Amino acid sequence: MKISEIESFLGEDVGDFDIFHDLLPDKSVKAEIVPKQDGVLAGLEEAIRIFDYCGISYSCSLMDGDTIASGETTIHLEGSSRAILRAERVSLNFLGRMSGIATIVRLCVEAVAQTGVRIACTRKTTPGFRKFEKKAVAIGGGDPHRFNLTDAVMIKDNHIRVYGMDTAYRCARDAGFMKRVEIEVENAEDAMHAAELGADVIMFDNMNADSIVECISSLKENGLRDSVVLEASGGITTDNLVLYAKTGVDVISMGALTHPSLWLDFGLDVE
Amino acid sequence: MKISEIESFLGEDVGDFDIFHDLLPDKSVKAEIVPKQDGVLAGLEEAIRIFDYCGISYSCSLMDGDTIASGETTIHLEGSSRAILRAERVSLNFLGRMSGIATIVRLCVEAVAQTGVRIACTRKTTPGFRKFEKKAVAIGGGDPHRFNLTDAVMIKDNHIRVYGMDTAYRCARDAGFMKRVEIEVENAEDAMHAAELGADVIMFDNMNADSIVECISSLKENGLRDSVVLEASGGITTDNLVLYAKTGVDVISMGALTHPSLWLDFGLDVE
Amino acid sequence: MKISEIESFLGEDVGDFDIFHDLLPDKSVKAEIVPKQDGVLAGLEEAIRIFDYCGISYSCSLMDGDTIASGETTIHLEGSSRAILRAERVSLNFLGRMSGIATIVRLCVEAVAQTGVRIACTRKTTPGFRKFEKKAVAIGGGDPHRFNLTDAVMIKDNHIRVYGMDTAYRCARDAGFMKRVEIEVENAEDAMHAAELGADVIMFDNMNADSIVECISSLKENGLRDSVVLEASGGITTDNLVLYAKTGVDVISMGALTHPSLWLDFGLDVE
Amino acid sequence: MKISEIESFLGEDVGDFDIFHDLLPDKSVKAEIVPKQDGVLAGLEEAIRIFDYCGISYSCSLMDGDTIASGETTIHLEGSSRAILRAERVSLNFLGRMSGIATIVRLCVEAVAQTGVRIACTRKTTPGFRKFEKKAVAIGGGDPHRFNLTDAVMIKDNHIRVYGMDTAYRCARDAGFMKRVEIEVENAEDAMHAAELGADVIMFDNMNADSIVECISSLKENGLRDSVVLEASGGITTDNLVLYAKTGVDVISMGALTHPSLWLDFGLDVE
Amino acid sequence: MKISEIESFLGEDVGDFDIFHDLLPDKSVKAEIVPKQDGVLAGLEEAIRIFDYCGISYSCSLMDGDTIASGETTIHLEGSSRAILRAERVSLNFLGRMSGIATIVRLCVEAVAQTGVRIACTRKTTPGFRKFEKKAVAIGGGDPHRFNLTDAVMIKDNHIRVYGMDTAYRCARDAGFMKRVEIEVENAEDAMHAAELGADVIMFDNMNADSIVECISSLKENGLRDSVVLEASGGITTDNLVLYAKTGVDVISMGALTHPSLWLDFGLDVE
Amino acid sequence: MKISEIESFLGEDVGDFDIFHDLLPDKSVKAEIVPKQDGVLAGLEEAIRIFDYCGISYSCSLMDGDTIASGETTIHLEGSSRAILRAERVSLNFLGRMSGIATIVRLCVEAVAQTGVRIACTRKTTPGFRKFEKKAVAIGGGDPHRFNLTDAVMIKDNHIRVYGMDTAYRCARDAGFMKRVEIEVENAEDAMHAAELGADVIMFDNMNADSIVECISSLKENGLRDSVVLEASGGITTDNLVLYAKTGVDVISMGALTHPSLWLDFGLDVE
């Protein structure tokens, strides 16, 4: 997190002139941050950067990605009462949001651990906060997938509707030899065509598990399975996740990981 | 939404050099944005600002706050295929996140409509995205509550622990005659003291409904009820919301409105 | 003051490439900052942040809000000659402008001390510099009043002209239960109406002292005085300030505090 | 004024979420901006840029630099009531502050018109607002002087104290052939030495008028007068300005032009 | 190019207060932009965005990537003389720098056209200007290669020295299934190992053409050639480019494309 | 270099989420930076600021402007392997680009050392990077010339075409007494007129050496030589530089210094 980002996030929560905390006599206090639910810790690095910026001392024996238990102190703080009271909400917001994501991701990852399938997020993120959401996914053991339109190419349904798969694919390859190219398909025929074109990744978009199994069979029969990574996406939740994991795909991506995700509640208690 | 914000949000999703869309031959296309669930529309103003910036024409007969039905086209788009394909994800992310919040808020507001209680959000928001989350709350019919530490004073448990209620209250009043002062309490005794000091708002923090009823009785008996706004907060969900609404408080605030909120899924379909 | 602000303010005064100071051989020097008039110190915290950023050591036994006397050294500096010569003008500009404001505010506050009236500033500030001007007002003992359009609602003459007081008031209340609502009036009738609506603050706008006295009598007679804060504003200067303070209002606000205010001149003398 | 600046200045005054004006029903209204004192108009270009950004129509037959009379409408506005009520304070703050400066500058310029002396401002400006203050000086007929440390070199008392005039001058010349070099002096001897070194400008710093006359005589006697521009600065006010103008200097610079300057009050009246 | 970027680039060249052009009486003029050498046009889109921002009309029948001839007018301009004189240098700097790069790239691309080898640039770019330099490479027909450390993984000599190829490769794969992984090698043994690990791209770093030929033979003999993209880099110039193109690699990358590249000189002539 | 600049430059090269380096186990390593050609060191200050920001220790016995030899270690680094691998490219890009410029400038300066002529650069720089390019010129012993349109006035061919030299000159003088005024001429007649007007600097624009000699003769004959600085510019390269230096001008400016300049290659080798 850049200093300019810390200042911007703190500025959002503090406002232009927080005279109340200026008027409170400054004292040296201790405080502790305690989760109110079990989960996976994330956002620790961000919280620490905020404490550093505000001149607050901290100690913490955990790392991002560690399991945390409800009620067990996660971070010990010591410093100016004004500084701690000012930094409280922003740091808890990072911890709460990022740990919530990491916790759900970890659940999903563990649910499919036996299959070797990779759990990935999407670009359905909160505007301006993507890098923290993707990082929380990685902390939980998930795959951050493509970050933005620059770093890899996905040929989606709308691209195919406007340009056709072949034209879109040719432009994708011209975009640079260092970019992976992924094609979204909705049936076996398109999957075969995508594989023949040379796609690096094929995504089965909003298909049910049975149809995906069929597609993979077709690909295998035609010797096209091994040269591509296969991804399932669309309508996959914690309920049907295992079903999809058993289809034989390599990756399952879920928008839900970064949007209506769990918020892991933390409290800050001054001693 | 400022132009600098639009550029920043688009920049996050597009990256530094989206050569793929540059290489696609530009065409004029039509597209439509369609919700995949019923809900309350929010984020329309933001989506429109993005389309405007990208030179995309739109038409929409709805307004933020209107009810929308799954599958019914919400916005019609027309313009450059490159521009629409580039603006798609960012605009859907605004619509999805903000409509999700507005939908949940509307549900809560309607659930307590008979009691006249106001539903408010908190500062448990996504860093950098608060103003859009608070706006979605207002669109859903909720109260945005305090925006940041500057615009009103809340004397919370940690303030009282460090300074005592009296000292904290005196500093709060010195902070300016235009600021409301709210005090968090956990029992009737503190509520009485807060009211006697002259607090504008008293918040019952993490108390059960019965205890709140008792507190209000005490305040009434001592002629202190009418001069304060009473707020309940902490552990209130859609399940127990009505119970709290019947206690006699004026406002119920729920962190849940802005964090693990519903994401209302929208699709963009090029014709 | 954020680091990004320090860099921006220094950048304005230094420009893109101050080669002259780069070419001067660097030496370790001592210097002192000395006011050229009596007054109230403000801007010290800002000056110190600038010195810190530039790696200049300082010592100062005073605090913002202390009285300073012409010719008496306020801050001792020690460090790189290049750094001190570069930081000189920006730090003096903060000290000069903010101490000028604090000095005038202190005079006004002391002039009305017996009446218990609060002296407040307005939003007539220098664009981009408001938070420093409001802070200087607070340092001088004044009230910073509303910071911006978000943090409280003022229903001004133009609002009433366009919407009428009742409609404007209803929208103001819908804007959130944490916002104070102030209504500007120009006669007793409007003052009565504003009080009956439930305004938190009533401002007597550009009225002479006698008219204000009459208004307050009417409010008292109708039992409406105690529920509102009363503010006088418009055309109040150091000359007629005491006259207004005796009318019985609670607050007097003066645009003059932040605009054509005194500039307290400081010099920086290298030893 | 850049769009990013307009957004920043408006953002300071509007805050993050001005829900009150959002809730007011939007209407089309007319309004006019009227000065409350006689003076010189400045800030018109900035006000217009703000109206443009906010979608407000305007008409104005005056230009920056024109004389304006108390009570005579300066700008006619037409547009959304919300937009006008939101843009009011920021635009008036530009007009008030810049016209105040231009008015005082014009008075000074006219006071010395017969002598041909140029009136200049200094770097004693409000941090972050210098370019608007310097522009107002130019609009009033004054000279903006050096903008920052990059664009010209001034060898001031502190430079001389640390490095001596000769070393400082050599570095100044090495800083680039496109930069003017000015040297501050406090007596005839130093003035002579500065002229002999080849300074482009010599500033008589905090000297009384008689001493300046003597210095100029010495320079003339030694044939050094014509090759330098002579500037008087320090302690010069509207009271003693003419006295200094008659000494024979070319330029008089006054910090007072940009700091405790007149604020020319403007009102905005919705019809 | 974002509006905030245009304002920043113009701000660099104009400075804070360009009073000279303000004082020039504004006129409507025509002008034309003319290259002083033959080459490939690039930067046109950027120049046009600057003219748009400044309110200057333009006409141009060429597109980025077209061949241009010395002395033949490229862009016709019409508009305010002040605006054109202010926008001149910035727009010519974009045209000159970007066309210079595109011209050299085109030469290299054509030199190896028969071999089907792709010409790519590197991250040896001007800080802050990379996206324009990479875009110019693409306009010239080259490949932009990896943009930054996020979008693909390169395991370079220093990574291997610190971590060994195997550990580095494992971390690279954990970084996400959407990222290509490239490994730098300096001999056949390492090339074989990299291919066996499963690298997407192998770069022959600072190797002479003969050694590369040998490496490729080894890869072929072991059936590892077809699964990887082969890149040559280091010390390749226009002189030895063809030699390297004949080795059988797929891509040649040259830092020289973006640094000491040709500047294609353009003039702007007011009629 | 501001912290905000460091963060921006690093951000360009690292991207939003460089997970690969996050995954590499952090180690303490030593490394050294070694030039691959002889030259003049520049960019050291910038590289050091980047290392500081990244928490990397360094030692270096050289200073910007010192001569460096191919293969001789310039900077020793020690610190986190992740930090060094991340900071490598940005710091090398500053060193490479700035040392390239300083090296060429030094060659030119030495070539004309006997004549006393000053070597200057122009505004033909990379957008956004000018201050580093001008600084490298100064480090090499050159003159940075005018930085932007604000700090000095140049009346160029296009100004004269639109306004005539006299009008343009009058506006230039009105722009402020602290600005140098330079006039571009193409023949002796115009040079004479420019000198008579009082120009501080006259630039011979795209003239051959013989014509310049003639112009200077005319100026001398008319007693106008000593009052102006004479500059030659346009089409001057390292090949014909000495020829121009012998014409009697004071300054030679070359756009080539900052554009297709040498890139001095540096490597970073982890031990």
C-alpha cells in the first residue's frame, strides 16, 4: 500500500478537520484487536502499514493467511490515544473485508482440495479496491485470475457475438506473445473450435456440470484436452462447487468470492 | 462522480495498455443491461457518467431507487463496440454493488415502515468506496449516518474508557456548535447520564431489545426521552430487526447494510 | 498535513528544478524564526511538518495558541543550508497566514468573553486552504462552523427563495438524523416559523442589533428560545462586535476572520 | 484552471456526499452575482470555468480587469437550482479574493502612475493558491514578480550571510543563462558591489527612502545605474508608497498585495 | 490518454502562470504540422487529444502507423493563436518521440519479415512514459512484451542466482494460471531444464547466434521445441538483427527500440 | 524526487499486484550495479531515493557527474531479495537514461571548452520526464535553458508570423520584469531589430555558421553586441558543433541532447 493510498483511505474516514480528537488530551494507551468470528486472517499487512503511518506500535505473532479464532487477540497496539482512536475504523475495515474474503476462499479451496482444482476470483470487484480483494483471494489460497484488460485476453460472449471467435482470436494473438488467451464457450462445438484455434484457456460459461463433462470428453476424444487449461464459471456457489470440481476442469472461478462475501467482524478494545 | 474518479476506476479495470481492444475493428453496436434478480436500482447515475465519458449513448426510463425485475432491460446502449466492451465491467460493478445495497436497505426499511424507525448504515464500509455505499443506502431509503470523523462526534466505548464520558463530552461540545454529539451506552445508568449531559443522540450498543425497552422507560420517567434521538446498533440483522424496531428507538443502524450485502447481478448483452 | 500536501506546497514554491540551491555548497547552519509583531501563534504544527520532511532539526518551547511577542525567537532551526533556504518561504507563509487569523480571532473572542458568545468563521475562505484557515480559527479560540455542504445543512436565503422554508426544511431533515439544520432569517416572523419547524440553529442574517433583540423577545414569549441556538451574521466587524454580542445570541459568525485578515509577519534569520 | 483543480476546489466545499441538495427538487432558475463594493473585477475566468463545469449558463459583458460598481450585476446565471446553489460559494470565493487583490493593486498602480514605477507582489502568498493571487495582481496592473525558486534567482540576506555575495552570485550565474539574477542589499556599498558583479536586479531591502536615493546616486556616479533594474521592498504600504516611488527605483514590491488584502464582497441572488 | 494526464503534460510545459501568452491578443489562425524526415506516424492520437482539450480544430487524413514523408503536411490546425502556440511543443514532443520509435520498429520488423520472427521491446523505457513507448512499438508493428511485473512472470538471471530455477518456477506457477512464465537461460543445459519444467517462453540471454542455434537443436532433439516460445535478447541491434532472426527463435526483443531511438523531428508552421 | 513520484514510477513498473515476488521467500542478498560502457554518472540521486523508499541499503563512493568506467561497480546494494528484484528495473532506467544524457552533454561541453561557449538543451523532452532530463544536462555540465513557458519568454518564428516582432516584444516585457526575453531570428536585419528593441537573448535559428558570423559582425558594427546574449540553435550536432562554437555565439542549444540520446547501459548483479 502506497503512502498516498494510506493518506487517501485515512482522509476518507477522518475528513478535513477532526477537531474532536484534536481537543482530547493525548495519552499513551494499550489496545488489542480481536476477531468476533473464526476465520482466516488477511489485511494484516495493510493494518500494520496504517499503524506505522500513524506512529502506533504493534505486535502480532500471526501472519496473513493464518487461522484465527473468535475472541483471541490478533494484534496488540500501544501508542497515542488520539492516533489509535483515529486509525481504528480504517484498519478494522481492511481486516474485516479482507479476512472475510480469505475465509470464504479457504473454505472453497479446502472443499475441492482432493480434486486439485484451483479456485479463482473474477473482475466482479469493488471499484478502486480490486487489488486488496484479489490479494485477499491469494491469501486464502485462491488464484487472482486476470487483473485487468491489459494483462491477459479473454474472448467473452460479447466479443464473439460482435466479431466471431476467429477474428477475435486473431486480434488476441496479435496483442502480444506474453499474454494468455482465454475463450468463453457455451457448448462442446465451440469448445472444440476454441481448442483447435490454440486457446490457452477455455472457459465453460454458465454451463451445468453434465454438459461440462461432455465437453471434456469431446476434447479428449480429439486429443485437444492436454493443450488447454479448462475453467468453469457462472452460477457456481459453495453449494454446487464440489459437483463442478468433479467435472474434470482445472479451475473454477466464482464472482461471489469478492462481492457478497463474508465480512469478518473485528473489534478494537482499548485496555 | 468526478472525471478524475471515472478515469481512476476505468484505469483499474483497463490497465495501462489494452492493446486487444485497440486491435479489434471498431463497429457500431447496440447492447442492453439486464438484471438477473429482482431488486432496487442504484448506481445508474455512476454507470451513466461512465458511458458519457466513453462516448456511449444510452437510454433508460428508470431512475435510481426504482424497482427492477429480473430479466427486464434496464439500460439500452449504443455506440462503439470497443468502448462498450471496455466500459462493461466497471459499469456493471457499480450497478451490481450499489443495487445490492439499495435492495437490502429497502427490505429493511419496509420491514419497519409501520414503526417509523429510521434505518441507517455505519462507517463499516469498503475503504475508498464509502461515498457510493452511503449513497446506495440513501437510494434504498436509508439514512447515511455520519460520513466521517469531522462531520459529527460519536463518543464510543473506547473514548469513554480512556477519558470518561464527561471529559469526552466537554471536548465534543468544544468541537463546534454545528456538530451533533452522540454517546454510546450499554446500560440505563449511562443512558441517563448521557441524556443529562445533553447528548443529541444516544446509541444503545450491543444491547438486547428488553434492556433497551428498560432504558427508554427510565429516560421517560426522568423526562429525558424527548430531548434525545435514540439509536440501536450492534448485532441487528434482518432476522431480529422488527424486534428492535418495536423497542421505541428512533434509529436502527446496521453495519451489514454496507458489507456482506447482496450483489445484484447484471449482465450486458450486445445485440 | 499529508505528505502529499507538503510535497504539493513545497513544489509550488520551489518549482520543477531549482538548480541555484543545488549549486550552492551545502553547509550546516543555525537559524531562527522571529515574529515581527505581537500575536497568537498558529501554523506551528504545519511549519514543523515541513521542517521534518526537509530533514531540518528544530526546537520550540511554544505551542499553537500561545501568545508571541514581536522580536522574540519562536523556533530554532539547525540543518542543511540548502534545505533551510528552500523551506523558508513556505513555512513562513503558513506561520504568517495562520497566526494572522488566530490573532484576530483571539481579539474577537476576548472582546465578547463576558457574554459567553461564541465567535465563528464562515465558508468565505481561500479555495484549497480552508482546513488551515478553519484550524487557525479554532487555535485562536473560535468555532470552525460547518466545514462543507455535506456535514450540516444551512437553509439560506436562496434556498428559501427557490423552495420555500417548509420544503427546504423537510429535505434537510431527510438528509440524515446526524446533521444539524440551520435556517437563515431576516425578521421575527421567519424566526418564529423556523423555530416552530424545529430548526437546530437560526441565523439572523444581515440584521441590526435592535432587530435581533426584538426577534429574541418574540421567541422567548412563545417559549421557542431554549430549543434553538441563535447566530448573528453579516456585516459584523470588530467595531460593532460587542453590540451584537449583547443582543442575546449564542454565536456570532464573521467572514472577515478568514479573508482580509491580518498577516502576522515572521522573518527567518540564519545566524 | 484545470478540470482536476475545479473538482478539487468544488470537492472542498461540497464534501463527499451533499445529500441535502440531492433531495431538493431540481428547478430551472435565474440568478445574478452582484458586488457589494466598488472595485476591479478579477476571478471572472475562474468563476466561469466553475459554472461551465457545473452546466450553468452565464452571461457577462465585463472582463477581468474592468471596474465594477457596488450593486451592479456582474454576471447573470441560468440553470439547475441544485447546481447554482452548490457552485455559489466556490465561485464567490474566487471572485471575492481575486477582485480584492486586483482592487488594491490598481490603487497602488494608479498612485504611482506618474513615476512609471512598476508595482510587484512577492512570494508571500497563500500556500496552494499562489497562481490565482499572482494572476489577480497582473489583472490589477501589477507585476507578478518571480513565481518560484526555479524561474529566477534571488540572492537574499540569508544567502549572503551563509555564502557571501560573490559565491552566491557565481552559483546563480551557473544556474542558467535564461535566469535573471537579483541581489538584495541594505546599503550603498553592497549595491555598488552587486552592480559591479553584474546583477540584473538590485533590491533595496527594508531601507528608507532617503537611503535608497543615496544608493542610486552612488550607482549613477559610478556609471552603474543603467545596467540594472532597481527594486524597493520591505515595509512599503499604501501610506508611504508614493514616497518610495519618487526615489528613482524601477519597481516597488509589496507583500501586502497578496496577504491581508481587501476581500471584495459579492452576493449571489436567485431571482 | 486521460484528461488528468493531458493536464499534467501541458502543465509541465506551460508552468503555473504563462502570462506572456495571456497578454498576446487572441486571433484565429491556421497552422500545419510537417515532419522533417521520412518515417512512420505515431502519437497522432495523443496530439489530437491535446488539440481537443485546447479547443483547437484539426484535420488529418492519416492514421497512426501510416508512412509519412519529409515535408508533407501531416495535420492541419485551426483555432486560437494562443491555444496553438501553447499546445505546440507538447504535441510535437509526443509526435516526435513516438514516431521515432515506430519508425525504427518498422525498419526492424521489415528486416526480419521473411523469417516470421516477432520484434519486441523490453521494460527499458523512460519512467512515467512506458505506455506511450510500448504503444509506439505496437504501432510500428512490434510486440509490446510484458508491461510490468504483474502481468506475466520472467525468471531472470538474478532470480535464478538467488532461488534456483526450480523454486522460482514453482512460485511463478503459484502466481496464477493466467500468467505466462518465461525463463532466461544462457546455455543449452538450462534451456532444456526450463523446457522440461514447462516454461511458456525461454529467453536466450546475451548469447551469440551460433549458441542459440545449438540450443534449439538440443530442444528439438528432445522433443521440447514445439511447446515453448523462444526469444533472443541482449546485444541485438539493427546490424546483427537478421543474423539472430535466422537462428530459429520466435521473438527478438531489443531494449534499443525504446531508448536511444530516433526522434522524428516535426515542425509546426503557422500560416 | 517526491515520494508521490517514487510511488508512481515504481507503480508503473510493478503493476497492481506482483504476486510472484510476494511468493518468493524473502532473503538478505548483496548486489552491485555496474555500467556496461564508459560515461558520466547521472541519476544516482534518483536511484538512491528509490532504494531508500524500498528499504535497501546502498553504498557508493561516487557522485552524480563523476566519470564511470565500463565494468566498474558503481553502487553496492544490500537488503531484501524481493525489494532488490522489484526495484532493479526502475532504478536502472533512471541511471541509464540520465547517464546517457550526461555523457553526451559532457562530450559536447568538452568539445567547445576552449571557446567558452555554453551548451544548452531545449524543451524537446519526453513528456512527464523533463525535470530529470534537464537535471542530467546540468550534471553533464550543460545549461538547462528555459524550463517552461512561465519562467522566461521566447518569441519564436510563429509568434512573429502572427503578431510581428514589435507587438510580441511589448507583450513579453509586460509579462514581468523578472523574465528574460529571447527573440528568434533568421537573418541579420531581424537580429539588428531584436537587439534595438532590447532583447536579452537573440537566437539564430537554423542558420549556417557563416550567416551567423555575418550577423554578429553587423551587431558589433552597430554597438549592439555587448548588450545581448547570442544563441545558435537548429540542426547542430556533434559533427558541426565546433564550427558553430567558433562563430562567436555565447550559447549553443541542441534538442538532440535530450531525445535520441545515448542510453548508458547498467546491469544489476546479485552476488
